[in-house]
Amino acid sequence: MTNPVAATDKPGILLTGATGYVGGLLLPRLLHRCAAVRCLVRDPARFVAAPGVEVAKGDVLEPASLDAALAGIETAYYLVHLMASSRRFEDDDRQAARNFAAAASKAGVRRIIYLGGLGDESDPRLSPHLRSRHEVGRVLAETGVQVIEFRASIVIGAGSFSFELIRTLTNRLPLMIFPRWLGTPVQPIAVDDVLEYLLAAMDLPPGPSRVFEVGSPDVTSYGGLIREYARQTGKWRVLIPVPVLTPYLSSLWLSLVTPTRAEVGRILIEGLRNPMVVKDMSARQVFATRPVTVAQAVQQALAPGVKGRVG
């Protein structure tokens, strides 16, 4: 059910992806700052709106449903990813971005803030997932609306898919096969730091579209994250290197411990064959945000009530 918003509090902010992990955490912070926010959702009956939230029914794959949702909006957060709901996620994400960008341009939206993924675009082996994340950013900017794109690696936070995968694997498997992709360099980031960047983007001056790469000060690996989680929870885990285990075979192995989300896990694991590290340091010059270390990010994700050894 839609919550009425007073005329004096008419939202100039549209949030897509409010039912997702990052969007759900961003919404209360936006309300604290803006008093009123409009959320684009496909099924309003399944979305519990807080005071100050105006609900607009719409679907990024249905262009006609976007006009009313974007009317009067100055800044739109695009946190849509169709990987979990479509086997054709690359095509659907591309079309969704085109629909949204066209509707935003038509409505006079000044800025789109988008969260994508790290990865070297020049790498011919870049995974379909990461290539699609980059493509969405480009498509959003094609109509001329300013796009502020943040590219991040693994987001560490309680409830994030990547962190819960680490939690599940480490908790359930005292002895783990160590496929080669577990050693690929990654530069994770705490979810609170991601949220801080997303909020700070509202204050940037008008100008051309920009891409910012963001991450913690540390370069580690997925295996390193597993070890850090085990260290902070006081668990003893053995990782056995098996260089021949491909990402596809690894995903079959993951289905044994996370069967309900094995397909999403497979797609993400394919991305772990690609290094995801920050090469462009411009975010540090533009924003005041100083991301915490990987150890601090894991500690934050485990709090409160962490039992075991926390360093």
C-alpha cells in the first residue's frame, strides 16, 4: 500500500532496487537526509513502505510504467540487477538500462547514481557478469543524463550474497577444496562505505558522467576472506589447493552447500577468475569517504554478538 507524502515533502529522489540488499540499506539513510523518497517496485503489495516513502509501481522492462515514477525526480538511484530473476540477464539488464535512461532523460532527471562492478574492460576473459555491469553503466549514460557510476568488488556486510557465501562455506566445511579462483586478487569494500559513497554522490556538482572505482585499502582474495572470517570466528579451517577445478565445477560444488542460490553463485564465481582491484584512485580525491580495512569490514559484518576470537 502506498504511503501518502505531504506536498511539502514531495520526493526528488527515486530509488530502484529498494527490495535488494544495498537498496534496502540505503533507503533509511536517504529518508534521514531527504525526508521523502519515491521507490520503484514491481509489486507494491509486497513492499512495506516506511513513513516518507512514496511507492510507484513499475518495471524497468516495461517502458510505459516508468514515466510516472520519474516525474519530478532530480536524482535516481539505479540499483537494478536482473541476474537472479533471468537466465538472459545480460540482454534483460541491457534493455532495462535503455528503458530507464530514456525515461529519465524524457523526465528531465539530472543525475543517475549507479552501482556496478570492478574488472578490467580490456580483458577478453572478463566474465559475462562483470562485462554486463560495465555495459549497463555505458547504456545509462547514452542519453546524456549525468551518470555517477561506482565500481566495486565484493561487498562485505551481513546479508550480502558474497559474505553469506563465505559464512556458509566456512561454517559448514572444515576441509575445503581450494580452486584456483580463490586466489584471484580482489579489493572488497564494507557495505557501510558503499552506502556512504552512494549518498555523497548526491552532492557532486553538475557535469559529465563519471566512473569511480572504490574498495578497501587492502587487496586480498576470496580465499583470504574465508581465512579472515575463520580467524575472527575462532574456527580452524584447512584449504586444499586444486588447480584443475574450474569455476563451473566449483559452482557444482557450491550447490552442495547453497543449493537454493547455486545459479547466482555460479555466475558470481565466474567473475572471480578476473582480478577486481582499484586502479583509478580518483574517488579518494573527490570524496571524503575513507573505506575501512578488510578485517574491519568483516568485524562489522559479524557484529553484534560475535563469539570466538576477534582480532
